[in-house]
Amino acid sequence: MTAGIYALVNRGGGAARRAAAKAEAPLPGKSGFALVFASRYIGLIALVLVVYNCVNTVGEYILSNLVVAHAAEVARADPAFDKSAWIGAFYGSYLLWTSVGSLLLQAFVASRLVRRFGVAGVLFALPAIALGGYGFVALGRRSASCAGPRPRRTRPTTRS
């Protein structure tokens, strides 16, 4: 029965197969990498996007380490603390407000920036903005750990 259904479905597939083969054939002309390397402008845009992705990846790694370390600190202080629920709630809130901020910036600011600086200027600013954002996260964590309560040192006392 399965073979019959297969034969029925693929019965008139000659023209469809030829159209699919034609659609899968490579486009004539230069390949994508050849176009990137042939144009200095496109190459610089590609380089800026690679740098932006590297900064973003390292920033997300730093943020995740800080979140997990903070959750572990709180869990050590309070055994009833649910670490995975807190991390999930943090990332849910973080991603919500990041998305809302991105939407508002794209709706009200992006077109003005492109009009003033062009696409190249806006793309050049992406790594700097990402680095600045994650820098604030790291700086905030550093200052919070420096300003936080320090454990009191006690001098050993000798009682006779």
C-alpha cells in the first residue's frame, strides 16, 4: 500500500524534478565570497558584523557567568532559594526588556540614524554599542561586589 501511495505521489514528477534541479543550480557570475572580497565596502561591512557577533557572544558569556554566580551566592545564603527558577525569571525579564528596547529603538531612532550617518555609520556603531552595554553589566557587577558588605574579620582571642 505504501508503495502504491509513493508511486501515485511521484507519478508526474518529471517536470517538477527538472524545475527543482534548475532552481538548485548555482547562479551565474561570482560567488558570495568573491563579491565580499571584490568590494572593499562590503568586506568592511562583513568585518564589522563579525566583530559585532564576537562582542555579543563574549558579552552573553560574561552575563551568563555573572547570573549563575549570583544565583549560587544567594543559594548558599538561603537553602530554600530555587536557583533555576531565579535564573529563568531573570532571563525572561532580561530578554523581554531587551526586545522592548530594541523595538522602540528600531521604531523611533533607527531611521533617523541611517538618514544622518548612513548604513556604514550605523553598522560601525553596533560593536561599540554592544561592548558598551556589556561593559556596563561587567562594571555594575564589579562595583556591586566592591560596595557590598564585606565579611568582618575577627581577631582570635585567647581566654585563659
